[in-house]
Amino acid sequence: MSRNTMRCLEIAFLVTLLNLLLSFTVVQWYSADSSSQEASLSQDSRLLLSVEYQDSPHTNPLSTPSASSEATAPAADIKSSPDVRPTKTGDGQVTANNNIPAAATSDAITLDLSRGVWDKFRMFRSHMFTVTGDSWTQLSSSRLLCLGAQTSVDRLYELTELVTNWSGPMSIAVFVPDIELGIALRYIQYLRGCHPAIRSQVSFHLIYPRDHPGVREVALDEVVGSLDCKQPKQVLQFMLDTREKDMMTWRTSYSYPQNLLRNLAKAGCQTNYTYIPDIDMVPTPGMDLRLETFLAKDQELGNCTKCAFVIPTYEISTEAGRLPANKTELVSYIGDKKARQFHQAVYSINQKSSDLKRWEKIPETDNIETAYKIEKYIFKYEPLYVARGDTPPFDERFIGFGMTRNTQVYEMYVAGYSFHLLNNAFTSHWGFQSYSTRPVWRAKQMEENNGKFDEFAKELSAHYNADPYDMLSKLKKMNLKHVKVASKITKTSGNDKTKDKS
């Protein structure tokens, strides 16, 4: 073998050996680096999970719809966020307290604002079934009666008491202008996480005005952890405090679309019968099940298609300590001046047709039955009632206070409905209504709605070809277009003899 050939073989051997050594070194380095990265990622994942799911298998009740995109942030950044859990101090304020037991949490709520539906005047936009109860379909198909209620966000905590005495489906319409939409979304998450009955039974519909459209983003993103389930009112106030002062300059006196909200709550109900109270009107325990029995019997006896079964409402003094559990206890409260007819002090005509003095004398029985038929309709009567779901809608031209419930009942009267008092059923409203505390802006809204009644009454007479109250001949004498509504500041109104304190 020549010297040149040997030289080439030596060089080839050295090159091969160097390649092997280099490959081995690279493999060892890559393996060590990969192990280090996997350990780091594994540790970060545990940190993220321990924060996001520290108290529950569900997501945080205050997380925003975009929270999942934030889950890739460094674990240290997430862990450094404060764990805010409001609790009530001696002065009634809400403060952070890390020692409060963690509340249950609920799934994030998503909402596509582009899918809202306008009302017929294109003044308000609604999102039906933003949240649907887990048992909504089953309850709506198995029950005869659905409760539909309306509320502004600041009264949404009342739902926690309302749901304790109602086991059927509930359709709740919530007014959510501006950032109150975002507050409502987070508070509904909180309610659903804390109250299985709300999560199961309640469907929510959200409505906001065109001139103050709903905003989903609110300054609550820094809140991590759960909120105290035992303090729904304080938790809501904690959230409401994020509203800017500039917003409150218009929000306080903004005309609240009660009738639109009632229509949406009623439309959300899928049962044959509906009951449309306000969210702060609480039924007695077991009333819903006894109503189911009564309505089933009514169907067997012929199903009165134009009957409205009236459920009286009573104001309960805050000194009573608790709401009356039955009619016998309610009558005892009345005797002790701890209860009185709804609006008795501010607008007694509101319930006058019901003749509740007569109703109070009827002894309590185990079952709900018809006590008596209302023989005389008195204008501005506005009872709460159970009826078939095809009753006339609430007229949405009346926005704010005044002429809301009573105009719908007036249309029912013109359309030929009859009203029947139920013997044992009633609802309770906390607190005695005070005429002196009503603001001036409320009186102005009522005056504006009074001015719309003449046109409304003429339309009804033409539509039904009926005027059983002889309303058209009374309109001029009523002079509703020019009546001045008394308020805590203006108690008289010149030469006007008619006063409206409703």
C-alpha cells in the first residue's frame, strides 16, 4: 500500500471520529436543555392551575370572556394579583378579606353584542337568553307556570330571596346600560356559582338603551379568587362602585323601561301560564306548587282563557324581622301594624278593586282556590296576577314611572278579561312605601306618561271596538295631560284638583 493511500485512510478515520464526538456532545446538550424546559413548563402549569382552580373545578367568577387568552401569562405575574374577597365591616362598607371561605364559582358568560334585537321604537337593544338555566328546558316542559320579573342591576341581589320560594322556571330581564352590562355578567356568574337554584332555574335577558349601549369590560379584572356567597348585596355594591361619577350624573334619573322589561321577561317564559311580579315581591313558601295544582284543576274544568287570578301584595315593615310564611301570619302582622296593603299610603287606588279587607277576613285553607270575582273595575287598578301567557303586552310607550302596570290591566279589562282573587296566595314586599322620599324626577316621568294616556285609550277603544269604562267621555274631565304629580317638594299644583301619587 502506498504512503498516499495510508495518509488518506488516517485522515478519513480522524474525521469520522470527530463527527461522532460532535454528534454525541450535541445530543447530550439538547437532552439536558429539553429536560430543563419541560420541568420549567410543568412547574408553570402547576402554578397556573393552582391559581385558576384553587377553590373549584370551575373558572373564576369574575374572569372576563378573554381570560383564557391571559392564561399564557407568566405564572409569577398571575400569582402576584390580589385575592379580593369583599366582606362587610361594622360601618356597612365592603373590604378585602382573604380569610372568607371561598365561594363556589361558575362558568364564564360570553355575549356577542352584534346579535342584539331592537325594540319597535329602536330605543333599546335586548339579548334574550344571555344565560339559560341548566334545568330550564325540563322545567319549562313539566310546569304550567313561569315567573317573569324585571330589575335594574342594583336590585339583582333580590333574586337570592325570590328564588328561595319558587321552584319553577324563572325568566329575569335586567336593565344594563353602559358598564352595568359588564357588572351584570360578572354578578350573574357569582349568583350562579353560589346558588344552585339560580343556576338551575333562572334564565337571564339583558337590555340596554341605544344612547348608552352596554359595555362588557369593567375594572374588575384584577380580582382573583372567589367572593363571599353569604353577602350578595355587599358583593353587588362592591361591583357597582366601579361606575364612574360621570355616569351617575345621568344614570340616577334615567327613564327605566319597565314595560319593555316586563314584556321580555314574559316572552322568555315558555309555559302556558305566567306570573309577572317585580323582583322584590316575594311569594310565600310553597305557593308555586299550590298554584300548579290550582291551574291543573282549572284546565280540567274548562280552562278559562280570559281569567286573571289575582295575588295580593303586602308591604312588610322592616321591624317584622322576617316575611310572613302564610296568610294567618300575614293577618297577624296586619293587626300588629307590621304589614299593610301595597301602596296603601302612597296610592291606595292601586289595589282598591281587590277589596282586600274582605280578602283578609277569609280564613286560611290548605289549598289555593278562587275566593271571589272582582265585580267593579276601578281605573288605575294594577294587581299582580297569574294568567295565560297570551294576555295583552305591556305598552312600551310608557317609559319610566307612571301608567305602566295599570295601562296593561286596563287593556285586559277592555278586552273582556275577568279578575278573580285567590284565597290564600299573596306576595310580600319589604318596607313601607313612603310618599315623602320620592324624587322630583319620578314625578316628572309620571307627568309625561299621563300625557300619553289619551291616545292610548282611544287606540284601545278602536282596536277592541269597546269602551266598557266609558273612558272616552271621561278623558276631558280627567285632564291627565295637564295634571301635576305631587312630589316631596311640590305637594300642590296651582288650580289642578287632580293629584296622582302613584
